[in-house]
Amino acid sequence: MADDIVLEYKRIDGDRCHGRIYQGNRTFVAFHSEGFRSMLREFASALQQDESARAVWKRTDRPGLVPYYLDAEVTELFRKDPVAAIESMCPPSHSPLTTVQRVQEQRVQMVPISVRAGHDALADAFGEQVYLRLRERKGDLFVECPCCGIWASVSDNKPKTAKLSACINRKCRAFDLLPVVTPVNGKWAAIGVEELLGMKSHRFYLPRAWNDGHSWISLNDLQLKWDEFNKEKESCR
């Protein structure tokens, strides 16, 4: 088994960190007063060099902090889509509680509070796919329609990994176009941003953290965010 790839760091001044990224006796990079996002880009680069290694975060702010193994889904996202992975680690926040959260972060025996598990983390990230809430009722699946917000039924489609959302709202773009969504677990389903843009709905119901706390986003704003995402993704290659 390959040695773990470890991001070892401590915060020194707000968003700045000291530390290193290493695997066994190999050090990929050592950094001093590095920005948090820049540090994560280096971490993604290291993970891309070994597809079999596990990803570990190790904070050294004080003795006794426990290393944290990233979920397989988040680790894979760092390898395949670093921009989305970094956004999942850095959700936007305009809340006055941010300072309180920073204080609490220093008290817990683990990595920052902003590191969440699996698909709950990915749901807050903007990437090639975005997430919709999913629930089950009497054996049937429903998702929040991305065009109108009404709970829409889900039916089988081919390939079996994909599903079709059938919206009951006759005025909704999804009523006729039936976008393809993919359930990823019992809580979330995913839909491609390109597919959403192709539906030409004048707005979309996407109340995720990447949407700056808003429930709706216009077609134009979603297109701008998609263009910005692809530009940043290209710069990471």
C-alpha cells in the first residue's frame, strides 16, 4: 500500500499557514506564510501524482491534534477537479459568526470546521455538477426541481445510474425537458451545470453554500459562474 500523502500545517495569521506536504520520506513542498487556497492547490497537485495514496490533514497548531483522513469522494475530487474540491473546503461565508467559528476551530481536536464529510462537502462546492436535495417517500424518490423548487418525482432511465426528474409544475422548464439527475446517496442527487444552462430557465433553485446564501440564481449569473469556474480550472492545469 502506498504511503499516505499528508498535508501538515498550522495557521499563523488568519488565512496564512506554515507547513509541508509529504509522503513517507518525500517532501513535495514546504511552505511559509502560504494562503489557504494556494496550499490546497499544492495538496491537489501532490495527490495527482499518486492515485492510490490516501489523503491526510494534520494540524500542528498545538500538541494532541488528531490527523484526519479525507473521505474517498473528496480525495478523488482533489485529483479530478481541484477547483471544486478547494471550493468545498472554502465555502463562502458572509456571516458575523465567522469570528466565533474561528475561535471554536482552535478548540476542537481535529481539522477546521470547514472540512466536512463526503457528499455533504461536495454539495457546497460549485463544479461540473451541482447538487439537489433528494428524499424518499414510500419507496419513491423525489428531488427539488432545479428550475422551480417543487419536489419532483424521479423515474428510471438508461443507463441505470441516471434518473429522470419529472416535474409536476406545467409552467416549469423541467416539465417538458425532463433533466437527467443522478442520485449519489440517500440525501443528494447531482446534475450537470451544462445541462442546466441548456434548459434556458430564466432562474434556478439552487440553495447551496456556493450560491452565497441565496435560494435562486439567474441564468446569466449561473453562466458567468460557469465561465469563471472553467477559466480557473484551466489555470490549475
